[in-house]
Amino acid sequence: MDECEVLCTRLAIMVAGEFQCLGSPMQLKDKYGGGYTLAVKAQMNNKTSSTEGAAAPADPCKSIREFMAANMTNAVLSEENVGLFRYRLGGGQVVSAADSGNAPKNEVLLADVFGAFEAATAEGSALYGCVSDYTFSQTSLEEVFLHFSTKQELAEKKARHHLEEWQQEEA
């Protein structure tokens, strides 16, 4: 997929032999990517902090879940696996603070996301000792293809169902 992003100026996607879309990688990610991804990795060692001698939270994963539910209400948990959380943010684009006055209500302010995490992971804050690291990224082209592969699977399932019905009628 990385090669497609670098080398292709236009991509076409077909599902079950039917043309679905045509556009640049950036256009396809904007339209079908579903926004942005926030990945948060929990600090899994429960050793005491060397600076204060204070113990890290007993369950950093629970702390992360609670923080996200309370502070990032527009984030949707899409994956949780061994201390790694992936959240989907926004349905369109993330805007800068300079453009925040013109931002639609459902858009995510990039400065707000980073500000919230920097404040929450600071010493003495809600996620201090809970977060190993976090990343914020645009949906990948691979995720766009996975979106369409789901459509392909549904189309194949529907076709099999119709074939089985036809075979039963013929018998």
C-alpha cells in the first residue's frame, strides 16, 4: 500500500466486478477512511516511579478507557489488544486551532487532542504512569481497501445465499 501512495496519482477500486471509486490516494483516504486514528499504548510495568516514589496505577488500561470516555467523547474504540488501544476520531478531517472558528461541529481539533494527552500524562495527572506513548495519524490507504474488502465479503455472502435459494427451488 505504501507503494500506491508514493507512485500512484489515481487509484480505482472495484468490488465484485463493479467500479466503486476513482481518485488520488489522499481523496480516497479522506472520503472512505473515516477520519483519523489515535493509538495509545499502556505502560504495562507497575514499578514505582523513580522521581516521587509513587506507585503507578494498578490498572493503566482501565485508566485509559475511563479518560477516553470522559474526555474524548467523539472517539470510538476500534481495537484493544494487550495494552494497545486504537480509537477512531472524526468522520472527516482534523483541523488546526487557527481554523477552529470555521470547523464543523463533528470535526476534531488537532490541538485539543494533543493538549488533552499532554496535560493528562503530566506528572500528577490522570494518566501519569499509564501511557507509554501515543500516536495520532490519518487513516491509511490499507484501511480504505479493508473497508472495500468488507463490501466484497458481503457481496459474496449475498451471492452464495441467492445461489443456495435457487438450488433449493430447482430441486
